[in-house]
Amino acid sequence: MAQNKAWTLASYPQGWVTEENFKLVESPAPSPKDGEVLVKNLWLSLDPYMRGRMSQAQSYAKGVEVGDVITGETAGEVLESKHPRFKPGDKVITGQRMGWQLYGCVPGDSLTAVDAVRAPLSYYLGCLGMPGLTAWFGMKEIGAPKAGETVVVSAASGAVGSVVGQLAKAWGCRAVGIAGGKAKCDYVVKELGFDACVDYKAGNLQRDLKEACPKGIDVNFENVGGEVFDTVLAMMNAFSRIIVCGLISGYNATTPYEMKNIRSVLVNRIRMQGMIVFDWNQRYAEARNELAGMAQQGRIKTRETVADGIASAPQAFIGLLKGRNFGKQLVKLA
């Protein structure tokens, strides 16, 4: 019988996450019950939202309790099925039911079959997965950019931000990214095709962003929060739109950042809405099909940072929260 390994929550982080907050537990791989499927995870997705789940604070989804397997989306292969829709060998994505482990049994109705021939399996956790879907629905349904408008996205080299900017370009907009460091900014402009990218670590965020957005900002896809968001707010145009997708700068902070430019929402009649991709779960196939077509045509490019083996997951997650990853952060499990 195969041996399962799973990372569980050992303690709630106080400030920055540390390796002591995780505990690796070993047990025999489970067997599926009627209606369930046994999946061998091949890839684990690491995403900033997981930090919020490692907390007792109220949120849009139930947090992870001490002793629980850490929440996380995986892609894998069906080993055994007691569900009529799946057979051994099928490639699937598991939503967030499986989490940080090698094997798991989940209801077949919660799985999504994917075509690992059309695109690499790992893409279904990145540009064709939750990050790509987040970018697509956030832009299309909330940002609603019009050709010729300026779209700004923070964490522009990340899994969500990179797709946001490429969609903006595909839809005829000026795409401006904000990222940390010259290498990430160069990648965003030279590889992904953004019109400009501002390095917030260079110390001239306000000046550089103003130069990159001479006509102001019409759509802001916000992934960072804090000072970055505050600086963008001061440059928003009248009747502009803000998609609040993430606030990673504050996830490990013990003192919240005090916004200085929130008055811009009133003065400029800005429409601002929070973005949780699950609100569009009935339309995932629509978005994934369009994104897959764009990826096949070379209109959506992606980059992955891959950690090797389940033992590497905590350190890779800590690195993600500190901005050490480049593009989509994954763990290769097999």
C-alpha cells in the first residue's frame, strides 16, 4: 500500500509564517468509498490566499484548523474510481479539497477532468487554472476595460498579474505592471508584452508610475495593497474601476497600513469590488476554453517556479509570501 505524506497546520502563524507552523504526517493512502475517487497528486499549487486560511480571522471561506491538512489546489491522476465519470489514468484538478498531500480520496462530483494533451498538466493550476480564471473574470466582469484605456496590475509577474496584463493587451489596452526588481520588470515588458512595468523596490514608485500612466489609470487590478495600492489610488481617473483581488503586503503584518488616498474613491466616483473567483464557478469552462486557445496561439505566456517534492512545500510557500518566486509557484510531487 502506498504511503501518504501530508502537511498539516501545527500552529497559527503570528506575523510571518515559519516552518514551525507546519507538521508532516505519514499514513497509508486511503481507499475510495462509493462516489469517491482516489487521486495521486502530481502538482501542488501554492497561492497567497493560503496565508489567510492559516488564521482564525473571519473570511470568505473556512480557515484551516490546527491538525488539518493545509488547503491547496492540486492536479493529479486517478488511481482508483468508484464514480461513473472517472477511470484510472484520467488527469484531474481537485479544487482545494485535497490540499498539501500525496494521495487523497474526494467525491468525484468535486473533480474537474482536464486535457493534459492540449496543455501541460501544471498549466491547469496556473494560467488555465484558478489564477488565470481570476484574471479573466476579474477583468471581464468587474474591470470591463475598453480599448485604449490604461490597466495597471500589481504583482505583475505573478500567476494572476501576468495573465491580467496579457489580457489587457489582447483587448486593446495599455498594460502597466508593478513588480519588485529589475528582472521581474524586464520579464513583464520583454517577454509578456506589457507597455511598461514599474519597480516598486526602486524607491520612486509615485514618479515612475505617473510616467508610465500619462493619461491616468482606468482599471486597477489590485493584488498587493498597502503603499502600492495607495499610490495607485491617487492616479485613478474619474469613473475608473478597481478589482481588489489580493492584499499580500498586509497578510503577515501585525499593524494594518493606513490608507492616505481613499478619498479618491469618492472624488473620482470609482467603482471598487472584491474579487473571489468562486463566484463564477458555473462559468469556469467558458473562461478556461478561451485562455487555452490564447495559450495555444502564443497570446498567453506563462512562467513557473517549481519546488521539488512535498518536503519543500513550506519553504516554497514562505518564499512566495516574500516575493521570491517568479511567475506561478508550484511543487512537483511526482
